[in-house]
Amino acid sequence: MRLDYLSIFPAYFDVLDISLVGKAAINGLVEIHAHDLRDWTHDRHRTVDDTPCGGGAGMVMKPDPWGEAFDEIIGTESDPSVHVIFPAPSGTPFTQSAAAELSSAQRIVFCCGRYEGIDHRVIDYARSMWTVHEVSLGDYVLNGGEVAALAITEAVVRLVPGFMGNPESLAEESFSAGQDGLLEYPLFTRPVSWRGLDVPEVLMSGHHGRIASWRRDESVRLTRERRPDLTDSDSSGIH
Ligand code: 6GU
């Protein structure tokens, strides 16, 4: 899998080297390329923004540097196997199933906007050429797409076959099919008693049936309490 990042702050992606994603890069599982969008400007001030057509506050990212960067990084041919991601609060919510689908992609290009956003023709052009995803991490506003791109990267790369030492731990965590779409149950390890707090007795009982049913009850209780939205769907596992 090759990952490209287009940003006016490419140093954000330096952290990928010190993470498990960096280990995956060393092992040849992923290839990481961070680019400075200003490399595709031609004026003395390396301008990437301009005032919004129609007026209003803030600035909009000009289409030209994006187009030239696409030409050089991706090419000028249509190829639906290239996934181009535009992180933005106006995108569709990013989910575990979206991460799972992207984990089999050969190429992902992250387009990290700043200011009020990117000229929409950049997104329309990319859509005419490649597979575009406009995604949001949640209902809050970040200053730019970089931190979102890092989060999406981590969610995707850990699902790339060969990344996880123990792939079974993927099946049991929150939102995975193995958890029936419920939140993960609470975890404990030794010591059995710590600062006056004890590990639930059932987990020390050695009774696998009772342990499974305790964990299931806790998952259902937590999901109802914290994420009632997840219990509405037919796939929630609460029937
Ligand atoms: Cl993907 N981008 C930005 N800029 N803000 C966000 C977001 C993304 N998701 C939530 N807030």
C-alpha cells in the first residue's frame, strides 16, 4: 500500500516514522510520501489560498497547486483503484467498515485542506479521475485535515494483512463484527486486588461460559448507556 499526503504542513506526517505505521513502512508493508503543496506554486509568496467567490469570511485553497500536484504524484490517467481522501467536517462519517474497505487499497492519497476549505472543483476533478472519499471524523471542527488524515491512516494500516502480530485481537475490539457491533467490555489484569479495587470475581472463576456471558452483558450495558445510536440498527446484536 502506498500512502501520499498533500499538505502545507507535511511535517505533521513525520510522526508516522515513530509509530507502528513506521514499523510497517520498514517492513515494506506500506510506503509513505508526504508532500508540501507549496512545491506546486510559482509565485514568490508560494500562495495556496485566495478569497472566496461570492464573498464571506476566511480564505479558500486555490485549485492550481492541487491540480499540478495530482499530475505529478498520481498522474493524468483515470484509475479507480487510486483512493483520494478529502478529510473535512462536511464529509460522511468515517467508520470501521470504511477503514476495512480501504485496508485493501493499493494507493491512498490524502488531501489535507486548511483555511475554510478547498475549491470544490478540485474534489470534482479528482472524482472524475479516481475514487474519492470526503470523510469526517465527527461533529467538531479541526483546523485542517492533517490530524484527521493521521487518524484515518492508523485505522486503515492496522487492518492491512500482516500488520497485526495477533490478528485475533482485531476481532474482539469495539465496532468489529466479532463484537456484534457493540462497544468492547471492560478489561482487567493482575493484581486481583489493587488500591482496594478488585477484578470482577467471574473473570477469575475459570468458567468460560459465565465469563462470555458477563462480557456480553457489559458490552450491551455500555453500548445502551454511551452509544444508544448503535443499538437502533438491525445489525447491533441487541435483539
Ligand atoms: Cl476529517 N477535518 C476537519 N478539518 N475537521 C474535522 C474532521 C475532518 N472531522 C471532524 N472535524
